[in-house]
Amino acid sequence: MRRQIAVVMCSAVLGLMAFSSHSFAQQKTTKACQEEWRANKAANQANGITEKAYVAECRGSAAPAQTSAPPPAPSPAPSAAAPQTATGQKTAKACRDEWRANKAANQANGVTEKAYVDQCRGGTTPAQTTAAPPPPSPAPTAAAPASGPAPAPTSSGRSAPTTAAHPTGANEFSTEAEAKAHCPFYTVVWVNLKSKVYHFSGTRYYGETKSGAYMCERDSLADGMRAAKNETHP
């Protein structure tokens, strides 16, 4: 009986030892867990898993959460490059398109399409053409001195005379407009200050004598002037 009990106890001890050995063999060392974390360091950091937490989980015999590397950044879309031949050389059409895209600048710099295409097809980078600078703005010319305001049309439809008036009295004016403003309801005449004869608008000598002034007819009469004999009152 005792022998049977001893056999049972020995079997239990051996089983416990075997289980402990198996568990010990299954448990990873701290160094092994650290190396695992470091082997996939970037992915672990991207997922917020610290080395300490990973080692604790790894040493606890629980399988650490599988960290996956962050998805690679999408490759930039290839830019549209000029079509090239199998040897990497640009086609004649691509070179012509390049020249025409900057045609004005190429022509301004004397680069012909044929020369550009030959250079482009030869594998050398064509000289960079820049737009021709705009021509300098012409210097402003000196404006002709103003000769005075254009003569206003008279009541007869003719332009006002260009002869300078030389008013000397109180009721004498240098322009027809000034005289009309002085007496808007009366006839304006041109008075020859030397002969004391006045002329009506629309006649030959109206505003054309060398020395004269515009006056209201009533004022000229008051000053002793007289109308020209060969002219008719308007």
C-alpha cells in the first residue's frame, strides 16, 4: 500500500516538474521581447505601443498584439513628362511643342524652331529662352503751348474771330461771351476803338479789326459810337 502511495506521489511530482519546465520553456526572456519590439519599432511607435508595455505583455505569455507597419505613403502621381523614345530621347513632336509653347520668347531671342528641335533631339538641354523685355515707353513729347481757348461760335454760326480784343473802357470786353453775359437781352457788337465804328455779328469786320473790343450796342451808342453804314442791323 505504501509503495503504491509512493508511486502516485512520485508521478505527481514528475508531472508538476514537467509542466513547470514546459511553462518556463514557453516564457520568453525580457531581452527576447525587447528585441522583438525593436525589430518593429516604427510600427509599434505608430500604434502607440511602448517598449515597456510590449515587454510586459510578451513576458506574461500573452501573445502581443500584432503591430502592422503603417501603410506606405501613396506614391506621387507621375507628372506628365514629354514623350520620349525607347532610348530616353524626346520626340521631334515634343520638342516642337516645347518651342511653340514659348514661341514669342524664342523668336525674340533668335532661336528658330528647327535649331531648337535639333538641340532638343540631340539630348542637350536647349538654352532657356526668356521673354523679350518690352520696348521702353517713348518719352512724352512736350505738349504744344496752348494758344488759349478755342473761339466760341457766334450767334451767326461762324467761329468767333481770332483777333485779340483790346478793351480800354468800362463796358468793353475781350470776348463775345463776356459781353453777352453783361447784356443778355441786347445786341453785342464789335467796336473799332480807333474809328469809333461798330460792326454787327456775321459781317466782314466783326472781330477782325486790329484794335477793338466787344460791347453791348446800347453802351457803344452811349459812348458816342456809330454803326457801320454798309451793314444791316440783325
